[in-house]
Amino acid sequence: MGTKILLISEGSTFMVDAIVKNLNEGGFEVIKCAPVIKELKEHEDDAEIFLIYLGDYVETRSEDMVYLKDICIEKEKIINVIGDKMELDELKKSVPEGLITNYFSRPLDIKTMLSVMQEVAQNTEMLGKKKSILLVDDDATFLKMVKDWLSDSYRVTIVSSGMQAITYIAKNTPDLILLDYEMPITTGPQVLEMIRSESATSTIPVIFLTGKDDKESVTKVLALKPEGYILKNTGKKKLLEQIANFFETRKARVF
């Protein structure tokens, strides 16, 4: 079975059918999806690579495009886009340009597109060999900063609430969860309790992120028996060292 691509387009056209045909012949498995929230929800976990065939619909589907942006950020999807400049400019009102890996202008050179997509698939396969980390925190600025720090060495998925974390691990098994201890509504300890209560998730390692380093606070954190804790004011170098040490120690236990 080849690398899966989620092809997002409004209906089938001669060009869309030609794209599917060439991708299939190039070794890909293509899953088609309409650019609407309902279908995006159904297929968001089907593939790591998204290929969006733009059209007039972009102008009237801002809510759907924002949802697309959110899942691509949270689930580390790779966005590739086919369209003309006006459609691309309209898309960028909802999806930041920095999220778009490749842009193919129309009229489309299918052979060039196929070659680029094969390269993307190879890079994605290499990325898939990295350890995966689920980062959970309600602070958007902190999420982005730590994600940037970790992304060179790990596959990082970010969520901004405890319930989003639970929803994510219902379908995915990260190698490590970095979990904010203090969050509104569903706190870090409550999330850990839910993770430990289910046999399918009970063995996923959890390291708490905490802003407090006094003895009483640390004692409360460790009483919940996570795999450890990291102070939120820890700098990039020390944070990366702590996570690398965790994985090295865990690897040593296996052998």
C-alpha cells in the first residue's frame, strides 16, 4: 500500500480525475474529501499529506478553511495546494502561508507535481521514524514556542485542553505526553487520571509541565507518579536535554 494522500476538492473534474490517476500510478493511495467540516472531520486522520485543489469555493468557505488550518496545526499535517493566484490569496486569509509546504499553479504540470509529492512522501516517511510527542497546554504562546524547539528532533502534536488530549489519544498513541499541570476546566492531574484509567492508554508516559518549583508543589506533582516533571521556565537547551535523557533511559530499560 502506498503513501496516503487526502485530496480535498469540490466534486470531480477532468483535472481532479487526472491528478488521482497520476498519483495512483505514482504509488500513492488517494482518499478524496470535500472541503467541508463534516467530511474533514471524517477523514482528518486518514493521511499525513493533504493536497488541496482550490476553486471558487474558497471564497465562501472561510469557516471550513479555518477548521482545515486548525487540524493541520494540531495534527502536523502537510499542506500542498493547487490553484491560481487569486484562489491562493483567498486561502491565505484563513490558512497562513507558512503552513503551505508546496504550491502548484494552474495550468498544472502534473509530472512536476507528482515528482514533488514523491519527495514529500519520502520526507514524511523519515519524519515518521521520529519519536512522537503530544504537547498539552492552554497557553498558545507557550505551545508554539515549545513546538518550535522540539520539531527538529520529534514529531510534535499540540492541543490546548485536557479534553482535546483525551480525544487525540483515543485514536493515536504518542511516545510521550508533555502535560500542563495547571489548566482550566480539565486539569493536568485529571487528564493523567483518565489516561491511567484506560488500558489502551495507561502505559503512555506522561511528563508534567509546571510553573511552580517550590517543595510543596513539586511533591504534589510527583505524588501522581508521572514519568517526571519539567519547569515551564526551563530554557530550550535544558528542556531538550531532559526529553532526550527520558528517551535514552527508556531505551536502556528495553535492552
